[in-house]
Amino acid sequence: MKSRLSIALALIAATVVSATAALAQDKGSVDPTPLPPLANPNDPKLGAKELFARKLLPAAMPTRSIGSYARGCIAGAEQMPINGDTWQVMRLSRNRNWGHPDLIALLKRLSVKAHKDAGWPGILVGDIGQPRGGPALSGHASHQIGLDADIWLTPMPDHMLSREEREETSAVMMVRPDRLDIDPQVFTPGHLMVLRDAAQEPSVQRIFVNAAIKKALCREAKGDRSWLEKIRPWWGHDYHFHIRMACPPGSPDCKGQTPQSGGEGCKPADLAYWFKDSIIHPQPPKEPPKPSHGITLAQLPAACKAVLNAPDARQ
């Protein structure tokens, strides 16, 4: 019974994550339509995602990551500038380039390292989080407390992208069509260097990549391989990688995860699960999942209500 339940849960998770990955690649708009006002914003059954998605600026409060990566919010978020010498932000219409100041600083450092070590012009920054964190209308279950960020595995071009390019360009798939390994035509030693640079940041707790990318890193990494411990295979993540920071010091309201343990994670037994046919090619549920409003404001940490209702920070 336990084995059948585990398989069922894995299939459901794979289906959900596949849908999420598709949403993360969705094109944006240079002229996004504002969300309409809510008929009853105080409805206790209303999904918190409807409330947080309508906040266009961070809360005018001291910086705090509150709750867990998949159930929380952030006060005093900082915006990642859309342009830097070694980075550009994509999908501006989503307004998801907000995070904890420590994460913003990390992304800037990583962009410089990608330029220096891998020879990339820089990095393309995908979703970080909403101005006040919280659940999003699409694309992510996590990214709620300002400590998660998606980095495209497509190097930044050597020119300033137009607004149209930022909304319409698609990231490059790094995995072979059979899903068993990386595509050597597009995944290069430079990608290994960028992932290594990110994993060697002391404040980074986990990095999520497709299992085929983890497999390639295990095969190709030389010298000090201790950083591989932080690289975790996960569904999707075949055109971007996901950085997750640990809770910053002095963050009593932040509920992080336990540090990685167990070595490099490169043994055949460590990767076997991810290359099962049932995982690579999951069968869709017999019945489509019922639409859900998601978690409510009452199901988030109590402090998130104050974050939601706080005045906008000055910009």
C-alpha cells in the first residue's frame, strides 16, 4: 500500500510541476492588463494569491522573511534592478523581481562570477518573488519569502534586450528529448561553472536542477566536488536553475529547511529514481484536478496580514 501511495503522489507531483514549468516559460506582455478589483477582498475563503498579486509595491516595514518558502511572505523586499553590467531581468510584466536584500546582493555577485569564470556576458534573472511575497497566481508554489530565485540557463546576450525580447524570448532547453541526459550542443562547461559558483555561496542552501543536469554535473565536476551536495534534482528545471537561500541570520520568523547532508548525491542509487520511466513520462491523472483557490490569508503566518495591509514603501 505504501509503495502504491508513493507512486501515486509522485505522479501527481510530476504532473503539477510539469504544468508549473510550462507556466514559468509563458510569454509576457509589454502592456499587461491590471488585475480587476476584488468584489469581496475580505472573504475568508478567498485565496491569498489574489490578495498578494494585487500589491504592486513592497510593505513599508523593516525587512523580514516570514514563514516557509511555500507558505509565507516578506516585508521590506528589495527590487532587483532590471539592468546591470552583468545581468538583465526577464518577464518584467510579472513584477516578480523582488526579494530579500541578501538575495538581491547574491544575484549581483553571481552575475559577476558568471562573467568572470564562464565567460558569459552575464545572467538572465527569472522570477524572484512578488513585492510582498506570498502565493502567486501562477508558476510557483515556493518563492514566497524572498529567498528563492530562478536563473535562466541561457547566458545573457551581449546587448540590451528590448522590452519585447524580455517578454517573448524563451529560454533554451538543456535536456535531450529522451530526458536521460543533457543536450551537449547547448549545455557547456560554462554552465557547470555558473552552477558551481552559485552552490559555493555560503548562504545558498539548495539549488534545484533537472536530474539530467545533476547527472552531467556529477560526471564532469573536477577537483573539490563538495558543492555538488547542494545541487538537488527536481521536476522541470531543464531550462533554468532555482537558487534557494537559507534563512538570513536574525530572522526568527523565517522557517527554513535543514542543511543538505549525505554527500555529493552522485551515486547511481541517488539518481535512479529520477530516471524511472514513470517519473520521466508520468501518466496524467485519470480525472483532472479540481480548481483550487489555494491557501487563504488565515493559513499564512499571522504576521503576513500586517505585511499585506501595510502602506506601500516609497520608491
